[in-house]
Amino acid sequence: MDLALSEAHAAAKRGEVPVGAVLVQDGAVIARDGNRTREYNDVTAHAEILVIRQAASRLGSERLGGADLYVTLEPCTMCAAAISFARIRRLYYGAEDPKGGGVAHGAQFFRQPTCHHAPEIYSGLAERDAALLLKDFFQARRSS
Amino acid sequence: MDLALSEAHAAAKRGEVPVGAVLVQDGAVIARDGNRTREYNDVTAHAEILVIRQAASRLGSERLGGADLYVTLEPCTMCAAAISFARIRRLYYGAEDPKGGGVAHGAQFFRQPTCHHAPEIYSGLAERDAALLLKDFFQARRSS
């Protein structure tokens, strides 16, 4: 989760909403990135989607059944569905996102009958750091 | 919707699940594509996501507030969320998808409190053609 937090910090420096994600498989990092929606002009360029795409491209496989995802914020509904499609094994996330989350909030995608694979879910990792980073970012943006 | 159906036919010929999508703005097609999850080794390469990314890239804007999306199948939950994020104005879709849909089924994303923009929704356009195309595709795949 430290690596994911450093990706979130890097995203903040680029002026992006500070969320970072890391995919780990067999003890090795197979992809790491932060949110790049502004840089890419792409609403789908959330950290989770970017690492899933990168890892799938590198491994030559759509599905990442042995991979665990670390992300600093509760994934949104779009990302939750992508995590399911990619067959991610475990999901570790930091801060909760009551306004936009799709795991513990709103659609709670993994609990839907239309969800055909759900990862094991562990929340609250480095929650304070991840939440503080987001809070600082939005405070700075409002006051600038 | 005819263009979307022709993209779905083209997807079937590539061995992809036959779903096609077209984005229209001010009477002009700004992006059209079919599902390419296999070709790109990318679980997020649904037709809807591809046209949203293409249009955003071409127009240099994350948000596509004046654009209407035509898609042959009810969008899944991932695509419904992306449609919301991109601020698509109207969504027209063909066949219903009780197993994987995220608009009228399962998460029904546009009705969630975590959904901050919902398009106008029109369903059942060319429903029979779109559904038949999918049915034929899966029947052929099972028997091959």
C-alpha cells in the first residue's frame, strides 16, 4: 500500500485526483500507476483501470486471476466491475468513498447478481494517509 | 442504431462478443466501434468505453455533454458508470441484458445515489436484431 500511496502522491503533483494503485502477483509488482483522467482526457483512466490494462497487456492475458490489487481509495462502480471482469483475486483499499464508491457504497457491485466474480476484500489499509491526501488536495484546489 | 449493428456484426467476424456502439453529436458520428476485449487483451475494451475514449481524445475533452450513445446491448455496470462520468446526454440501447446489464438490471447504476449524472434512456431499439446477433454468436461458439 506504500507504493500505491506514492502513486497517489505523484498523481496529486500532476494535478490529478490523488488515487494510486498497484497490482501484485507472485510477490512481484506487475503494474503501478495513479489516476490520469485529466492527462489522458479519459474518464476511464482511473488508477485501477490503468494498472489492469497495463498488466493484461504485459502478461498477454485479459484475466489476472492470480493478481492482488492495492488501491488508496474505495474503487468506484466502473472500477469495481473492471476488477470483477479481470478476475482480480484480492482487493485491498484505503479510504472509504461514500460519494462515489461502488464496493461498500452505492451499487455495491460485488454483491449484485450481475457480478460473476468477486475478489476477497480488505478495506481500511493506510486509510488515514489516503484520506488525508485527498482532503488536502481538494482543500488546496478550492482555495487556489 | 444501424451503424451500431454493423459494428456489432464486424465484432462478431473478429470473434468478439458482438456489441457495437456509435456516438453522435450535432448530427454527426464522432466515434464508432465494436467490442475488442480479445483483440486488445483488455476487459475494459467494451464498445461503449472505446467510443467514449475515442471521442474524448478527438474532441480534447473528458466530458461529452452533447453526445448521444447508441449501443446494441444494455450497457454493463462498468460502461454505465463510464457513460455517467462522460456526461453522455442520451443513451439508446437495443437488447436487454439480464445477466450482465447495469442499467435496467443488477446495479441499475443510474438510479444509485453515487451516480451524479444520468442520461436520458431509450431502450428496445432494433432489439430483435441485436439479440439475434448475440444468440447466433453464442450458439455458433458452443457448437464449434
